[in-house]
Amino acid sequence: MEFLYRIIASVRKRSGDWVAITLALLLAAGIWLLTNLSRTYTTVLSVNVIAEASLEGRAAHSADRATIQARCRASGFRIRQLRRQARSSARTVVFQAADLHPVPGQEDFFAITSAQLERYVPQLYGEKVVLESFVTDEAIFRFPTEAHKKVPVVPVKDIHFQSQYMELSPLTVYPDSVTVYGEPLLLERVTQVRTSPIRLDDVASSIQDEIGLYPIQGVRFVPSTVKYSLPVTRFVEMGADVPVRVTGVPQGKTLSCFPDRARVTLLSVFPILSDPLTNLMLEVSYDDYMDSLYGDCVPRITTPLRGIISVKMEPEVVHVVEVVR
């Protein structure tokens, strides 16, 4: 303030009292305006709103706008700003589809009540505005229908595991299908959508995350992201040469397998509670042999296996012959 007085005094010496008086009046008006605009007031604020929502089979944005009024507390600066914006443009507000309900008897029209509007006050009026009550009981928007169809989601993945870790089951996405919107000619060409590449290195634990869908020009997806999960486990690899035998052979017959042993490799969840190779036996049933054309049969493991992720056998097929004496 002392600095301003010095300026006025300097101007007064050079130009006379009328200049000093004019400057003083302008300064006083500016201080009065800043002081009043900085204060908090309660008033009714209006905002023109275009609604955005993910309503199945509907356009993403409303075809019209609605005026929403509320009694709020805000600074004079914010009130002036909001009133200026209301005269010049509309504000796009993203609503949850669950908060919009169809208007009975009016196709394409959806409404949102004042109770549900309360959670959207920051989008409507800004963070520095405090709501007292809504004047508008219900805001109504028109969402026209739009060509659409559902297509499956295909995950695109490039995943590398740490040593002795692997996926317990394949990667899954949720939802496994999305709704695609666009021109009918474009929709005919879209049979599936792909995720953005899921690239993971040195994976040693189960993964859960969210990822976007790879864009296709001219169409949009609802939802535009999916969640994916990948169960991962540590494994132990073990192997043994296991004998192969034929079961269910009628009395008086003798059958032999060639080879009579197969190399079985097991991947087991870590830690191992018991040795799964103990008493492991490969069997070929006599009925399978009788149904085969040349005696080529696939051995089966009949011993219950717990905690086993995968089983590999070499060879996968053995040749069974009847021994004639």
C-alpha cells in the first residue's frame, strides 16, 4: 500500500491533483472488486450439460443438452466464470450407465435424478463449489440408437517366466466379449477385437491387471478396456521310466507291449507333498487292443495324480501283440 501511495504522490507532483484522484478511484475500485469477488456467496448456478454414457445399443453422447440448476456456495470469481461458460458452451459430463433410467413412454430418452446427480457435482461445477441443494429434480437426455454387435475379445500376449515358473491355466480376459459400435458396413468386417499387447517378463507370481483394446478406425468399443488374469505357479520337473502292462486280458491269453517301458515326465506344483512317481504304472486295456487295427495303443496312467500340472510320455503309442505259445 505504501508503494502505491508513493506512486500517487509522484504523479501528483508532475500532473496535478486530478490525475492523483483518478488513479486513487481506479485503485479503490480494483480493491473493492477483488475483495468482493474473493468472498463466498450462495447463489443458483446453471450449467448446460451434454451427457456421455455407455448405454448398450445407444450413442455415446446425448443428442441434446439439459440445463441443470443447483443452489451452491462458491467464490465470486467462480460464480462469474460459471455464468460466462453457461452462456457460451455446454459441459460434457460422463455418467455411469446405472445412474440413467429410461423415461416411461419416451423412446431413446433417459433421466437422472437429483439424488444421483450429487456424485457428479465436481464434473458439473468444479472442485471449489459446494452444493447446498439441486433446483433441478431430474435431467433428461436423448440417446439415439446406434448400429452395434457383440464380438469376442482375443488377448495378445508375449509372456516370459522365470526359471521353474509357468502358467497354471491359460490367460483369461473379462469380459470375454464387448459391444462394437459403428457404421453397418464397418461392423460386418469386425469379427473380433484384440487387446493391446500384454508383454510380461520374468513372471514369478500370478498376474491381475487391466488393459485397453487395440483400436479399429471408425468403430468404438464398450467397454474400451478389459481385465485379464494369469495364474502362475512354481513347478518341479521329474521323470522316470515306467513299465507298461495290459490289463483285463482273458484267461489263457498273453499280451506284450513294445516297448514295455515309457519315459514319463511330470511337472508338479511346488512344494511336492509326496513323490508322484512312486508305484506309477502305465496301462493298456485289452478292449483298446481289440478295438485297434494293428495293435497300436495309447497307455494311460491309472494312478491318481495330485498337484500335477502336466504329463508327457515318450513314446506316446506302444505296439501290443499277442504272444502265441
